[in-house]
Amino acid sequence: MLTAVLSALGLLTLYFAIIFVKDYMLASKEGRLEKPSFIATGAVGFATNFFDALGIGSFAPTTALLKQFKLTNDRTLPGTLNVSCTIPVVVEAFMFITVIKVDPITLVALLAAATVGAILGAGFVAKLDVKKIQLAMGVALLIVAVVMILQQLKIFPAGGDAIGLSGIKLIIAIIGNFILGALMTLGIGLYAPCMALVFALGLSPTIAFPIMMGSCAFLMPAASVKFVKEGAYDRKASMAITVGGIVGVIVAIKIVQSLPLDILKWLVVVVIIYTSVMMFKSYSKPVEKKA
């Protein structure tokens, strides 16, 4: 089953990579590559994808750094983010899925749920009040973080260490990841909420990594192909971030593999608290009025 999942992901990524590289080479041959430094944007890719592999997420920090150092423009930013982070995320998925032992049925079910959620849930989610979602997610993540801290301090019973789910817990996980996949269409990241979901259902915190990386890896290639075909991205920045990002991911995964489970749980707590704070921050910002 895992072989079939990885094969499908590999073929999907290969399709994207061929289109991406051909477009980049054609632009290079015709002298249409953008101005920003390949080394500078590559360094951004290394840093942001390093933290992405730790569960922090890459879109927000990549956006901040690219804008801070004026390495791309706002018009091409959405496409650049998707295209540049696609292959690093797929590398994360491949490495975590093959390194961390997960029940195949649980993994496949949750990957499928997130993918279907992003495709079918977009229309429904788009009608929801984003502010209320941000507030609810911020509160929920903060509660999970507090519970994890109390368990780490031995005040509450320790969390679970299962590698798979069955019965009602599996159904809850599928519904939860479907919703998280749909929420991605509103720009709400899947990583920290997925960590919280996995932990709440009694799975080992390590299980969140292949699930959340795999969920995003299946979503991104198809979306990124559209940006490439429409030319709505910065080719040079995307290639540089991709190259730097792959290196950053490999380094980060080596670190995650070597971390004891106790330290990894504290890392998960930090990621969840960070994301909760970002949710509250987004909630506090005034809604931009449409013209």
C-alpha cells in the first residue's frame, strides 16, 4: 500500500518537475530570467524549508524574507511560494514516510482525506467566517499545547504512542484531516492543527510528520503546474528556493531523526503554540474591505 502511495506521489512530482524545468530552461535560453540573486534566494529556501521540515511551515517565513530583501514582487508571490516549495515538501514526505513507521491504512486514509478536503471542501469553506475560524483554531491549539505541557511535566497522564488508528478514532481523524485540507484553501496551515489532532487521538507525535508532509505533498504539485503554465511565478527565485530547500529539508530531517521522543514532544509544543499565536494575530487584524 505504501509503495503505491509513494509511486503515485513520485509520478505526480515527476510530471510537475518536467514542466517546471522545461519552463525554466526556455526562459534562461531566451534571457527572460528575473534579476534576484540565485544565491540569496537559495539561502532563503534553505532556511525556510529547514524549519518547514521541523513543522513550522514555510510559506509565512518565505514571504517575509522575500519581501524584506525585495527578492520578488507581490504579483508573482503566490505562484512563487507554491512552485518553489513543492519539491522540498515532496522530499519531506518521502523521507518521513519511509523513515517513520505508520500504520498504512491510517496514513493512506488521512492523506486521501486532506486531498479530497482541499478539492471538494474549498467551495464550502470559502463561505465561512475566516475570523471565527482563526479564533477557534487559536483557542483549540492553545488548549492542546497546555495539555501537552502538563503531560510533559508529569501532571497529566502521558500521551499516546500508537502508530495507527481504528474504529471511531480513525473516522474522527479522517473527518478532521478532511476539514484541515479544506481550511488550507483559506490559507490556514495544516501542520500544527494536524499535530494537535494526531496527539489528541493518542498517536505518537512523530506520526504527525509523515501525515502532514504527505498531505501537503499530494496537494502542491497539481496546483503548482497551473502557476508554471500561466507563467505566474518568479522562475529564478523558485528554482533557487527549490535547490536550497531540498538541502535544508535533508539537514532538518537528520536532526529530527536523532531527537529523543521527549525533546520531539517539546518541539511539537513550540510549533503548536507558535501557530496558535499566529492565529490570534491574524484574528486581531482588521478585515480588508473589498472595493
